Amino acid sequence: MSHSSKNSNTRSRLCDCGHLGMVKTSWTNDNPGRRFFICERIECGKFKWWDPPMCSRSKAIIPDLLRRLNRHEDEMAKVELKMKKYKRACHILSSMLLLQFVWILFG
């Protein structure tokens, strides 16, 4: 049973063995967004799905939607970086223009 909890939110719960366990979120293609419980004590080995199984349609759609979302977030970060550079350049050019105006006016 393969699972991953990359970028998942975790919540602590008490396991049957008395140790703390966590509810994590799987982001595998077979179980995208499905939560599971896992004990912190390796010897216990408790693993239990928290949510019911996903329908095949959800399993087919969610991974592609997540890839698209990640791609758009990456593109957005690049655009925001460009905007920051352009704002800095505009500020520098405005300052230079103001200095030239003052130099012409009082020079």
C-alpha cells in the first residue's frame, strides 16, 4: 500500500497502542487528497484510511488538476518576480528623471 504525505496537513490523534498518531493526506495518483491515519510508533505499524475510497472519476481528474494548479502557481511566481523587477526599474527611472528635472531647473 503506497502512500505519500507531501505537503499534507497533520493532526495528532491517539492510536490504539496509546501512542500519538497523525492524520495525513495522501497525494498519490491512486489516492489524491485522501486522508489516512498512521501511528508515530514504527513498531505499531497502524495504518488506516480516514476517508472512504475515491471514485475512479476523482482519481482520474484530481492529479491532472493538481499538476495544472502547480504549473499556474509556478507561472504566477515568475510573473510576480518580473513585476518586482519592473517596479524597481520604474522607481530608478523616476528618480533619475526627477534628478534631471532638478538639474535643468536649478543647474
